[in-house]
Amino acid sequence: MSLFQLCSIALGLTAIVAVAGCGATQESRSSQANYASSSLKDAGSSGSPIDEVSSSAVSSASVSSNVGSTVSSVPSVGSAIDIIQDYCTSCHFDTHMQWQNYTTDALWLNAQNAKGESYINELDPENSLLLKRMTFYRMGAKDMPVDNANQAEPFTLAHYQKVHDWVIALAGRTVEPVGDNSVKVSQVFDEDGLELALECSPVSAQPLEVLISDPERFNTSTIAGYEGIKVRAEGASSADIAALTDVTADDSFWLTGEGLDIWESKIYFNALSTAVTHAGDINMTLDIHQVEGLSHEFAKVGLLVSSTDDLTGELVFVHWAGQHGLAEDSGEAKLDTYRQIEKNIDTSVPTTLPVRLKVVYENDKLKVGACYNCDSPAVGLPKKFNFKPKRIYIVASSHAQTPLKARLSLIDGQASKGSFKTVHTATVDCTSGVARLNVPSTALANLERLLVEVRRGDTLVAGASPIKAYSESASCAAQGALLEPKLRRLSELQIKNSVVDIFGDIFNENVWPELEDGAKLIGMNSNADKLNINNINFERMLDFSKAMIETLVTQHPVITACADETSETCVTSILTAYGKRLWRRPLTSDELAAFTLALNNINGNTEKLEFTLHALVLSSNFLFRSEIGVLLDGTMQYQLTNFEVVAVLSYALLNSTPDDELLELASQAAAISRPQLEAQVTRLFQSPNASASMMEVYKDYLKLDLVRSRPKDESLGFSDDVRHDLLDSAELMLIDNIEKNRSFTDVFSGSRYAVNSKTASVFGVDYRDSEQGWVDIDSAQRSGLFNHPAFLAVHSTLAKSGIVKRGVFTLEQLLCQELPDPPGDVMPVPLPEGVDPSVTSERELLQLTHSAQAACIGCHQVIDPAGFGFENFDTIGRYRTVEKGSVPIDASGVMDNIGSYVLSYGTSAEFSRELINSPQLKTCVATRFLENFLGQELAPSDCEAAKYNDLIDANGSAVKDLLLSLIQLESFTRRELK
Amino acid sequence: MTQFKTLNRRSLIKALSAAGLLSASSVERALAANEAPLRVLTIVLQHGWGLSGTSNRFMTEDTNGFVFPDGLDPLNSIKEHCTVIDGLLGLGEWGNNHDLSYADILTAGVPFGQQNSSYDRHMPLSVTPSIDYLLQEHSGKAAFRFSAAYRSWGVQYHPLSFDRNSSILPFYTKASDAYNSIYKGLPTLEMPGLGGSDSAETRLLSQVFEFIKNPAQQQYDAIPAAEKDKLDRYLLAVKHLEDKYSVTVGYSGTERLARIPEAGQSSLDDFSSYLDMVKVGFANNLTTSAVVGVGDIIPLNDFHHVHAHTNSSTYWNTRRTYAQAIVKMVIEMSKVVDFDDNSLLDNTLIVLTGEVGDGRHNVVKKGHILIGGGNHFDVGRLINVPVLTGSAKDGLRREDINGTLQTNVRWSRSASDRTNADLWREVGIKAGLNLTEFGLPSQNRGDIL
């Protein structure tokens, strides 16, 4: 989105006012809005529309710094930055406290650009995290109560509007070139690169020079124009700049520092000096790369600013000191006030280098800062003074008889405007009246924003500030958004399924390993970074291996027979055949040779078999599925091997090791084609194991296994048997729905529940058979998996329904919404006088004692409606219309802040159906499945997740389509290191 | 120090030798160990032990120094063995620091700005090793790491212990599992390895462990750096079993477990079993360091809010229960005579700690309770560490992930001038480690003990 578009949005929101941040009056913007756009791409192309900036359109568009827009209709609420600093202390989301450091627009911009923060989304400012959070807190709808004790006034819509306008303006803030109206520039900047179209009128024979720059980086400034100066006890004197400095090839320069002291009134140094122009504004950065000849701990190198043309006024000196860190000295005609900025941890050695010093003067405030080896020092008011600088000095003082030399480079943000870091130049012939220039993305240093200047000779004739906008067809590879190569440890179930599929179902239930993996409540447990082999898990694997081998050597026909033989040949055959299945690829000749060598030192076939099977099963080649692939030359991308691809498919579809057909397919020389993969999906999906495998993903999504362990009040009689049978019931319902080939979200639906005599009372039905049987339950009372007691008992507390628990789970896990962490010291509010909890609903009590608190209301306005919808069910999932004997249940609610689809419901059954029908759930379920298939955490907005959802929308929404869409993703066969 | 009962281990060893129950070499080995190491047991309680503040009860002072408040009152009976540190800093910057600071408790090594990890979105990890790991390295004996329901956010155990690769070291989460892994199969007297180093099974498994390292190493060499950590852990686990199956000495058998933990026993029983295993492990030189995490032992409706944030009788009753179990172990330790004829308690430092982070939580009064260790430093003291307020507090910094010292760490209005790094550095030195600093350099601010 261009500056032009951004400001249009801003104007749309504040139609009656000027948007100062957009650098133009409303009238001038209107004229821009009427300017016709054209497209470089063919009709029907999915490419971005051309952002058009003519020289006339930008002629007055030089954007200045603004701290909040000028919004005349808004009451005085202070600057946007002040508002953020004052009010956002309890917003407590991830990058929360960082913004305390951002006291200027520049720091905000830098944080977003250079540090990768995302408070302000420059490409889509309305979606900026900052604004989303405020909207999340119901800003935009109504005022909000006082949020914490430090606030003197509530956060109001006026505050919100102020910050909103500032964000919009800041996001679009670029330095615009000016032009002479003779050349019109249109551009497409996407994953393929930059396409420029130039229209020249009048036509000139003189070629155009196109300069493409990085608007976030200035070129290093030269010291041309600076004066040399020496200040000693006898006074200041001019010095030959050539004698003081030595400019290097990389635009840095050596400055010779002299002077016996630089403290109090003894301010002795060598310097380069210049008067401050630009109405006093400064944006000066000095990098100190090296210091040679250091002989005194208080030698100093830095930037000194003065309120006068000499050193008789107010002075502020930010500097690197020989052995005493980074600091600021200040005073009036002397330097007698000290403030440490960064200490030197070990003062027995020179202060760390390189360092960056900064002096800024903007918005009538002088600010200084310094940091070690960093991009952008935090700047703040000097300790003593705030003045408008008239002169600035680049200072070096040796504090000794002998000089020092400091290698420095200077970035003068004022002088360098228009001198941004060049990334590409080209000469274009526009003698025909039109010209085109294509610059491939590889030549643009992966930049997201560019500054384009078109010059004819020395005259700037046009310019543009394109922001990269990926086309809809842009691949995730092109966007640098492929998933990463991973090693994935097999889950307990995958170990069991694999071993049973390889050796047969001959094992006792107690042989399988129980690994210490934990059970994550949010996300999927198959995350590749979560499953590990540690000491304990390896002990369990050894126990398993022993038990497995004991079974195999006594019960497996092939292995038992071999154990009884005297010839060793059968051991090798077993190694080769079962090794291929266990390691999901043939063993290499080197690996076979290593086995042979080791087996030669073991006597007896039984022992040889024990060694072989232990070594195969305890090997990392069995325990870890490799989704690493082979590094492609010249890239950071990895192409998965055929054997890795079939393993991904097999574990996704069957939760087990690839069968012989898949391994045979993998052995072909050519990469497995998509039709071949589709054929395998179709074949494998017919396996009865496929439904069970899909069911496991649903179970993990809903966290149903936790029903076995969730603590419940003893008075409820929620026995292990009941828990077991409820889980069994949920599994039956899931499998039944999967096998009915319902859509993958309709798998959650239905009012036929599997019930037996132990669970009948929980379901509220009369059923006396000890075996599970299907019972139709009134769908007005209980509907689908979200109303299944197994689900409800997991997501509740010891004895209560747990409105908050259920609400948080619904939002975070079922709908993939991001919630902030809860605030720190939240204490329950005492019940208002006169409220009797024994006759007050839990819903009302929650609101009276918790949600209504200022620190809580923002989140709980979202969380609570997502939990109210389960209130027709108690802690173990029994249906109810009253609680506490006679207090009516209110299970109604509206969820209107999780996207465009509004969930409105009157009962828990309605809520369940609303959830199932919601697009948010569909997107989230698909994303969770993809997380499970590929073992990596994803948000629905991530490239591959978005592509996956698009494929599902295009291909169909049956459970099988989850697999057919999976195999079409780039990351199914290719990964990329971040 | 007060001795409840003494039993001279040296005499016992000689007696056992005379009776032919210990080999001559074992006797020499045991008698040679005339300098008993300082063992370190850390008991980490969810949120912390608390001594004052909004969710806490205040300590009072008596003529002898201090009195533990109701709820921690069992500790008054062993007060002369206790050293109380009033307030330490931990991980800063974040308001809801309880969840974030787990990894910092034993490491002081979580960089500024880290708020999550691939392990869990609420739990950043440490870049420096934990004190128990350093002690393990020093002694060559694996630390005991147990969790009695010290968990949240769905993770099985909180990330407390780290090696030098920032890998989380695993905890046993069931006492029966810990027993099976550590104690089961140990003979009553000195044992020559699990089943004996000469057993056919041990020989075979040793060959297996040796063999499987090669393919893992080949795989290791071929994968991206980001994934190597998984195979690092795998290879460490292989070595762990390899070592376990090559053990030839260790368990002297002079102290026995009070009872064998049962599968499925309560978390509270697990806690008692863990303490028992630690005591026996220390007494018999199976290990020199241990960590026990204690959490949601008693099922509550909402542990985090109702239990940990509320100054309720339930909250304090749980602490009393934990404290009683600890006091029982302390008394038993005081009866065991160590290699150097001091009591085992005097050679064991028990540190009661918890989430020491601050953020908006005032840490000035977030206390640590030290028990035992009387042979290594003065005990029976209340130590008030220096407190910084106002601009002095601004001098508190912390390294970010790039090692750059960051300002504006969100300490409370006042903040302690000593940190958990200071405590562990001193403890480590007293336990024989050669440390000049511990954890992140910036967190080393001065001595405490």
C-alpha cells in the first residue's frame, strides 16, 4: 500500500480534518485520489495494481515528522506517544514494555523496520497490532474505564482516535522526492521485483537516471563542509581539516584527538564542527569503530552540541570514554554534570567498541543516546538541558600529551535526506515517450520498501515510494515463508503403530513406552520442537526395546526361527528387511557393513538378533523422522527426499511408518509426482487405520485425552471407568463422523452419542447396556462434540463449569485467536454487599468479582462470551438448566469481536452449532491439522496455512481433502531455513 | 550444631569391613573421603515461599532474629538451621513474571526481552547452565531432578535445569519412575553396576550404546544447526544410559529408603518420597545435587488465581504441609553422620526458592529460606540484602540475547541489589565450584552469605 492509499484511508476516517502526517491538505489529497491509475500487468492478472505517483502528485508531499495528527474535533488528549506511554502499561502483550523506550517517531519507525516489531504494520496500518489491541479492548466502540491506579483519566475514544491517526500517518511516512511534472511513474513491486513504467512528457533525448534506494538507511555522510577546530587552554583555533582527518575508502575517517582534559571548564579537544541548519533540527549519528593510541581512561570521543556558536552556552556532550563506558556530560560553558548511559563492565580495559552515538533535536526537544554495537540507541532528554542547538562538534580528546586516533563514520539524517542507501541504478531511454524498467527481486536486497528517484541530469523529475505487495499467486517460497526442515521424534502412538505394522499385533499393551512429553493445552502435541529424547525418555525407550525384543524372539515366527538357527544369514536378512521399515529407508552399504562388523563380535543368533533390534529401534534413525532433505545449491532451501516425502504422507495419513508400496514408490529415481501422491492418498485413505489416525488429530485438537486425568471433586463420582468410557464414546463419535465422509468441520456435529450404562447418567439418558450403543439425544440440549461430556469435563474446573477456562480454550485452541497473558497481581474483588453467592449464577459472580475489574474487563469482554456458551453443562458435562438448586442458567451470548462472522447463540447446543458453522473454526481446524501434519506451529495468517486454507476452499472440505490439499503445498516437499 | 542423634559412619564402615561386608578397596575409598562435599538440594515451590507482601504473611522478629509466620511455622522448630534471605532479584521486565521466570530460578540466565521459546510460548529458556548442572559436572554424579506437580500451561514440568547447550534437563514426574530408574535393583550393599558389569545383558547393551552413536553422529553432521540440539540431547541420553550401565561403585547402602514409592500415589506422597530419595542419595554419595519442584499437589479449582494469588487458609495450609515434610527430612538428615563426622545436614544446603521474578511484583520481600549447611557458613541468620530505590535502581541492567546490556528493566519501585546469581555463585563456590560469576554477568552484584 502506498503513502497515497494510506492517507486516503486516514482521510476517510477523519474526513473533516487535515491529516498532518500525510503531509498535504485535504484538497491536495483529493486531487491525488482523482489521479488515474494504470496497470503494468495484463488484464486478469492477479498482480498488484500499479501505485501511481506523478511528479505533480508528490510535489507538495514531503512528509514531516508528526507526533499525532492534528485532529481539530478531538479534545486535547496529548500526543499519541504520550497516550501510549501513559495508558498502555496494562495492555501486557508480548512486546509490551519495549515501547517505553520509543519516545520519538523515529524510534517507533526504527523499531518496526529495523527490529522487526509489529506494533505498526506499515503495509496494512489498520491491522497494526497497536490498533488491534485497542480494538480488542473495545476501543472504537465506547470509552473504557480507568485502567489502572496511575491513570488520572479514563482511556476514551478521543485517545483511541489520536493514536489511530498517528499510526496511519506514521506507517505511511516516507520521505518523498519532488519532481518537475515531466515524468509520470507507475510501479508494481512484488515478489518478482520492481516494474517501473515511465511516461515522459515532453519527450527529451536526454536519458533518465533511475536511482533505487533503501529508505530506511542513509548513506554515510561526508565531512565535506565541516571546519577543523582545536580547543585548548589558550582558546579555540581553526585547524586544517586535512591535518586532523584521514578519510578512508569506505567513507569512514580517522580523527586525531588531542587535549589534556575534557571536564568542567577544561574542555580541550580536536573537532570537526558545523553550524546546525534545518531550523535547528538534528538527526546525527556517529559510529566509533576503532580507537588507537588510547593512553588515558578518560579520553573521550563523541558528539558535542552547543546552544551558541561557540562553547560559551549550554553544552551537551555524548561520548565514548576510554575505560568508563558511554556517558553524557553537560553544563553551561563547561562540562560538570555527568550521566552514565552504559557502563563499561570491566573498567580495567578499554570501553567496548564499536559504539553508536546519537543526537536528535526535533519537536523542540534535544535528545541524546548511545549504545554498544547496535542499530539505534534509545535517546532521551539530557540530564540538565533542553536547548535548540546552534553548533555541533565531532570531538576527540586524548586526555594526554599523546594524541589518539579514532576511526569514525557519520550519518547526518538531515543532511542526508535524499541520500539513502542506493541498491540499484539504471539508465532509461524515454525518447519514445514511454519506458519500462524491470529490476528483479534479487537486485533489491530483499527490501520491503523502496525509494525511487528519477533524474534527468541533475534534475529530479519524478519519484515513488513503493512498498512490496506480494501477489495472490506468490508462492511461499518466493515470500521466504516455507516451513523449516525438521527432525521429528515419533510420538508414543507412532512408535506403537509403526512397530505393530512392521512386526504384527503380537505385543502386550504394557510394552509400549510412556514418554515424558507433557500435554500442551494450546496447539498440537506433534510439534517437532516439543518432542525430544532426553534421559528419561531414553530409559523408557530402552525398557520398551527390551520388552519388544522379548516378544519378538519368542513369538514372531521369522525372528524366532532365526534365533533357533545356527546360520547367521537370517540375521542379515532380518536386518535388511526390518531395518528398511524401521528406518523408513534402505540401510546404506556403510550402515550394513557397520552392523556386520559389530555382529561379528557377538556370539549366537539370539544375541545377534537382540543387538540388531536394539540398535535399530534405539537408533536416532528410527526415533526421529527426518524432514531435512538435501540443500539446494545457492539457496537456503532443502528438497525432501522421496523417502522423507512418503514418511510425511504415511504419518500424516496413518500415523505409522510407510508401507512397502510407499517405500517402493520412494525408491524411484525421479521425484514423486503429484498424481502419484494423490493416488497414494486415495489408496491409504481406504485403510481403516486412516479414520483412526484422523481421529487422533481431532482428539489432540480437542485435548480429549486429558479427560483421564483432570482432577474432579470426589463427590461427583467421576470414576476412572466413567472417564475411560466417555473417552471411548467420543472416539466412536469422531470415527463414525469421519467415516460418514462429512466435511472436516461437520465431524464435530451430530446428536447421536455412544452411551453405556456407566456414562448414561452423565448424558442424562436411561441406558442400561454395559456396551456402548448409539443414543439420539435432543439436539436442543446437546449437539456435537463440543457438547460431549468428555470435552466438557476436560475444559472445566474441579467442581465448576469453568467459564473462563472454556472461554480461553475456545478462543485460543478452537478458533486460533491470540490472547494476551493475564495481568500479574489480580485479586478477586469482594462481592458487592447484598449479593448472596448461593443464589447468584456463576456467570453473574464472575462478572461481579473478576471480569468487571478495570485490568480484566478488556480481555474478559472477549473471553466470557466464549465460555458462557457451555453453561448448560456442569463440570463433568451433565446437562442443566439451573445451578445451585434453582438459579437459572443463562447460556446465551454474542461473540462479535473475533472476525466478521458474529456468533450469536441462546443455548449451549446453539453455540456448538454456531462454532461448527463459523468460518473462524474452519480456518483454525485446517491450520491445526496442518500443524499436526508438518509438526510446526502455525497461525492461520502464515503463508502455508493461508495457502492450505485456500486449497481446501478450492478442493473441497471433506476430511480426505485435508490430505489432498496437504500434498499440494510447497512445504510438503521443500523446506527453507529461516 | 545441634545433633538429634549421631551415628558414626566411619565406625560403621570399619565394622562392615571387619564383618567382610565391604571390600577392602571400598573401605579405602570411603575412608579416603574425609572431606565431605556440600550437597545442595533446591526445593522450588510454585510462585515461591513468600514471607510478606500482598499474597503473603509477614515474618516477625524476636530476640533471636526472626519467626516464621503461620503456615511456615513448622520451620520454627529448626530455626537454628535456617538462614533467611530477604529478597532477591530475578528475571525482570515482565508484569506476569511467574510464568516467565522458571528458567531463571536456578540459572539467572534468561536474557532480557526473552518471553517465550519453542518449549512453550510462556517460557523463555536460559542461555547459561543451572547450578545443579554445574554441581553435577563437578561431582561427576547425575543430579536428582524431581517434580511433584510443578507444572503449568500443559508442560509436564517447568524448565528449571539446563546444561551448557541451553537444553532443558528432564525431571522425573512420578516418584515411582524415579525410584525405578535410580534405586531399583541396587543391592543392599555396595553394588557392581546394574546387574553387574560382567552380565551378558550389560555387555550387549554397552555394545548397542556404542554402536548407535555412530549413525546419530552422521545424522548430526548432515542436519541444519537449528536441529542439532535434538541429537545433542539424544546423544547425551545415550551417554546417560551408557554411564548407568557401566557403574561400578556408588551405593554404599548405609542409608535406606523409608519406603518404596508406589505407582499412582498422590503428588504429596511423591513429594515425601522425593525428599527421602534425596536424603538417601546424599548420604550414600549417589549424588551431590538435587532439585525438587513442588506445585499443584492439592487439587484446587484454580491453582493460579485461587491458590497462589490469594492469602487464604488453603494457601497457607499447603505450605505448612510442604514445610512439615521438609522439617521431617531435615531432622533425619541431622541424625546421619557424614564422611567428616559432621551431620549430613551440616554438609547439605537446602534452598527453598520459587519464582523470583518481579515485573510488577515487589521482590524486596521475596525471600529465600536456606536450611542446613552449618559446616560451611554461619546459619541461623536473617540477611537483609541492600535495596535500591529511585534513580539508584536504574543502575540495574540485564543482558539481552545479543549480550547488550539493556536499561529500563521493569523492576519494581524498589528492588533488591542482590540476585539469584549472587546466591548461586556463593553456593557453588562453597560446594567446590571454581566460579567468579554465575549466570548473566550483569546479575552478579555482590555477596550475600
